[in-house]
Amino acid sequence: QKNDENQTEGNPNQRTIEILSEMQRYYEMLKDTWRSLGYRKAIAILKRQDHKIKFANEARELPGIGDRIATKIEEIVRTDRLRRLDYTKMDPEDEALRLFLGIYGVGGVKAQKLVDAGYRTLDDIKAHVRLTSSQRIGIEHYEDFQQRIPRDEVKQHGDIAMRVAHQIDAELKLEILGSYRRGAKDCGDIDIMITKEGVGAYAITEILRELVEKLFEIDFLQCALAIPRGSDNGTKWHGASKVSSGPWRRIDFLVVPWPERGAALLYFTGNDIFNRSLRLLASKKGFRLNQSGLYKDVMRGRDRAKFTDGVLVESESEEKIFEILGVPYRPPEHRIC
Ligand code: DCP
Ligand code: MG
Ligand code: MN
């Protein structure tokens, strides 16, 4: 079986994929979720082709590629570039927006405010803007955090965390999720799930606190970073780690109660688009899926807003969640949309 996540190299559509990826990042930066999603889908489909797609009508035949992108694919193959892209690249405001969105802890609203205020470079804002300490670290380590982390280095970070965790408690279960579990050859960050049989979330959170302290002591962890607003329920820890003299890497720990490990595994393996489509499918079948479980009998009002959480159907096993949803099990390597 081919690994979807690793296929750009040597793919006959590599150049097309590169340029479409730039477009996708551009729309993502503009918060144009709809277009960004369209590009992501097209890219995923092209990655699976074993011959070069040269013509618009050929591209249009592929499920999930619409007229607009089909036309662009032909243009890229014909001219080795995309007019729209050259044009967008020249806009300094867009460049600045893209730059600022790359700072840890800076979201769309803040980035746009900085651009509107006339700032264009990291030095600009470092000198003139009041920033949170996380944002400041995000700037200091901008280059580090932008770099992809080679797969074997992700493993090294995971191994260190695991070794120290097991010194604290040999029964802790740690697993690297995110793009690593999907088999990616490089990752944006290191996502580690921590769980333990027979203890509640609170006890695991206490263990995480101890683990973090120990990992600072051995100079593995370098800093803590603020958790994005709205997602902090005490079960997450964000920061940076390094191995030997390597660059700082983004690392995320998440505490998962043992009974929820299947749903958490599913959620934190992603990717985010796959999650979104699975959640949508669940809701069409009358379920609700989130990182803690699959629920039924969710009462919804207008606009599908939910009134009640419903009844837990399954959360321990990833496979069972697929089964109940009536979807064939998909191995992590194939969970990209
Ligand atoms: N996730 C999600 N929706 C989000 C953010 C995250 O469903 N808005 C889930 C799916 C992701 C997982 O959490 O796969 C981990 O999030 P990351 O941001 O670390 O993304 P990945 O590990 O998938 O990719 P990367 O290599 O960029 O870290
Ligand atoms: Mg990740
Ligand atoms: Mn992450």
C-alpha cells in the first residue's frame, strides 16, 4: 500500500501539487476555508494518481476536482506556473499577513490588526507591539517552529518523553499521534497522548505536571506556551523541546482518560479535514463525534445546535467507532482528505 502522506516526491504531478499547495496556503491565510478545502482535496487526489494529469478535461473527470481547479491544473502544466500566484505574491500586505500568521499564538484577527496598523516585518512588531510571552517566543523561534521535523527526530523526542514518563510511572501509556501516526516523513510538531488504565483524568493531569517538571530539569523542554483560547480544559500542555543541540521543536501533550482513548486516538490522529468529514458523516447518521467519544440521541434545535450531549455509544476503540458509523476501518496512513 502506498503512503498518501509521503507521495509528493517522485509523483508525476509533483510540480502541479507544489503550486496548488501554495494556492491552498494562500487561501488558508486569507481564512477562505471553502477554497482552501477545495485545494486540499484536489491535492490529495493528485497525490494518488500514477500518471501526470495534463488537461483540464482529464482533471475534471477526477472526483472532487471542479472546473476552476481543473483549469488551473492545465495552466500549471502548460506554463509551469500559475498567473494568480505570481500576482498574489507581490502584495506586501498578504506577505505580512502570512508572516504574522506563522507566529505561535497569533491568530487571524491579531495578524490582520498588525497588518492594518502598518507593520510588515517581525522586527517591526518585536520593537513596537505589546505581545504575550508566548507570542514573543513564537517570534524568537520563528524559523525553528516553521521547519518541518524529520520523522526520526520526532521519534527521538517521543522516546525521551517516554523514558522519563516511565521513571515516574511504568504503567503510563504514551503514544505519538498527529501526522507522525499517519506515517508522514516529516511533521509540524510532536503530538503525544498520555493515558493510564484505572486512574481518572485528574490523576493523569497531576502526572503530566510532574513529567513536564522532570523534562525541564533534563533540559529537554525549553519553554511552555499558552494553549489556544477555548481549548484549555487542563488536559493539554503546549511547549517546545529539543534534542542535543538541535532546534527548538513544538511539542504537545494531551491527557486522555483511559475509557476515552479510542476516540482521542481517532481525533488526534487526524488529519483535521478527515476529522471534519467523519464528524459530518456522524451527524448525518444521528450521532455526534468528538475527541471524547461517539454519542447518540443528541437533541438538536434549529441550525443543528445541540441541546444535550446525548448518550455515549463508544469511546474505547477506534475500530468500533468506524464500525458503528458504518465506515470501513481506515489505517492512519490513509486518513487524509
Ligand atoms: N485537530 C483537528 N482540528 C484542529 C486541530 C487539530 O481535528 N483544528 C486534530 C487533527 C490533527 C491533530 O489534532 O491531526 C493534531 O493537530 P496538529 O495541528 O498537530 O496537526 P497534524 O499533526 O495533523 O499535522 P502537523 O504535522 O502539521 O503537526
Ligand atoms: Mg502535529
Ligand atoms: Mn499538534
